[in-house]
Amino acid sequence: MNDMSTEGYTTADGRKIGGTLMEMKNITLSFGGVKAITDISFDIKEGEIRAIIGPNGAGKSSMLNVISGFYIPQQGEVWYQGAKRPQMRPYEVARQGIARTFQNIALFDGMSVLDNVMTGRLNHMTTGLFAQGLWKGKAEREEVENRERAEKIIDFLEIQAIRKTPVARLPYGLKKRVELARALAAEPSLLLLDEPMAGMNVEEKEDMSRFILDVNDEFGTTIALIEHDMGVVMDLSDRVVVMDYGKKIGDGTPDEVRNNQDVIDAYLGVSHD
């Protein structure tokens, strides 16, 4: 047994949120003598959209890297699906059902959109390279099945028209959508989005916001995201955790965070009344 609270909640619009999917307990991460994260705890509930916000240098990306296994904290515990997670490499974390996008787009420019999305299916492929090269029997069936699933994601994100286009030829906003497609192709239980709106114009942000909501609603995917656009954060998120200089200064619903004076002083920039 563990001591995690598993109680869910109901959102303001009546959506039922499940129990605890992940809990970060007293996480501390240092690089040399510099503390990027200091004794931070928060949880992520099943089915919610959980935002992590804060000024530049607050430690948000470091926290996302701890969740995804890129960084190992010096102190604290990561609990996932009711069990304490041992030290894992990123590919082992991915096999647990955690997928992510990156602040700086990390796609294969010389490959088509479809082939990039197919790379998100690697953890679902069981045949070896030799069998895949022969493309017979199980390898053929597996390839067809994974391609069908990739095509469904492409349809869902409305990028059918560019499915055969090399990623290098795409504008920035579409590249961000392809990266989301690749992460979704992994069929994650928890999807981590690192600044999904960064560098986008208003129309592109509206499209991405719609897709994030649709992923959460139609697939039931739990989402944790870092985002600087406060309008987007407040519209999309069920709960928000706020970091500043590696410490947690706020945690709650968008309205609670918006009216938290510590958050206002450190980040939102609204003066005292």
C-alpha cells in the first residue's frame, strides 16, 4: 500500500476526473551548486489537463524532464499508477505509457509526415529489423496495423493533405502538429507537452488548443503541459501548479491561481489593489 491520495474531483463544467495517476513527492534537482527544483510536490489526476507555469528559469522544463526520465532527481520520489517508480531511462518511461513533445521541435526533417508519426509506434512493434526487412508474416501484419493507427492520428489532427510531405518543407505551426501526432501515436496514458504554442500565431494557437482539448476528451488522455500564454493556460487547464526559482508558489484551479497574490507578484504582473 502507499500513502498517495487517489481521490478524484469534478470540474466546473461537470467533467469527472479520476484518481491520482502520478505524484511528484519532494522533488529536488541540482546541477552542480545550482538548484533547479527545490522540494516540490504535486500530483496529476487521471483525465485532467494539468498546467505547469512560471517565469523563464523557474524549473518547469526540468520538472518535465524528471517526469519523462531525462533527469534523475537527487531527492524525492516519483509515483506512477500507484507505485513508486524506480530510476528509469527515458525509453523505459516511454514504455510505461508516457509520451512527450519538446520545446524545440525534434522531428526527422528528411522523412515524411507519415514516417515521422510511425516512429511514435516503435514501442508497439515486436518484430526485429531482419523480419521487418523481409516484410512477411507477423512483420507485415504488424506494419499494416501500426500504419493504420498512424493514419488515424493523422486524420484526427487534420494533416492528411501533408502526410507524404517531408517535414523540412512544412511551416512551423504544422511541424508542431506533426510532433503532437507522433506523441499521440504512442497511445500514451500521460502526454507531456513542452510549450506546444510557442512561436505560433493566433490562428495556430486556436487550432492547437482545440486539438489538445479533443485529445483529452475523445482519447481520455491525461495531459501535463508547460505554456507561457496565460490565456491558453487558463482556458485549457483543470489545475495549475506555479513554479518560481525552482520552488512551488501556487497550486490550484485557474481561478485560485489567478487570485493568488504570490503568483501575481512573481509571475502574472498585476499590482496589489
